Amino acid sequence: MPKQINTIPCPACGAASEPETGKTHMPCAYCGTTLTIPKELRAKIDFSAHEKKVQQPEITPDKLLRKAQPVVRGAFNLYALWTWARWILPACLTIFITTIILCLALGSVPVVLKLIR
């Protein structure tokens, strides 16, 4: 009777690795080279015995939307503030600089009139 081989020799380092259940490829335990598991060493797995039950999510979509609503509202308000500030800040700066120039010009009028007389 032929002796059954339960290990795969690594072509890179020569170390023997035991095949992983249900996989066609696996890394060598010593050097990390990808090994292909021969068909005769691949274990047959009965997936019906390992069937997982689908669990209900902890947070339902309506609860998730209710939790996200304040965040979305805050983001929208921040965007609205940014678009408003993007328009109003340059306008305020322009008015401020114009007012300063106007005040300096009007403040120098009496000095200029004294020089002319």
C-alpha cells in the first residue's frame, strides 16, 4: 500500500507545510511563498454543517438615518455659512478699506485749505 503524504514541500525553502482545510492556496509557514495545494490533499468540507445564520443588524436603517440626521444638518449649516462668508467677507473688507481712505481724504481737507489760504 502506498504511503499517504499529508504535507506539501515548499519549492523556495524546502520546508514541509500541512495543507489548510478548504483552501486551494496557502502561504508557506516559514518563508511566506504561496503554495498550491494538490487536489488529492484538499479536504472536502460539508458547508451545510457550517452554515451561518444571518444575524439582524444591531442598528436598523431608520435608526441609522435618525442618528446621522444631526450630523448632516450641521454639515449643511456649515456649508451655508461658508458660502455666505465667502461672499460677505470680501465685501466687508472692501467697505472697510474704502471708509478708511475716505476718512483720510476728508481729514486732510482742512489741512489743504489752510495751505491754500
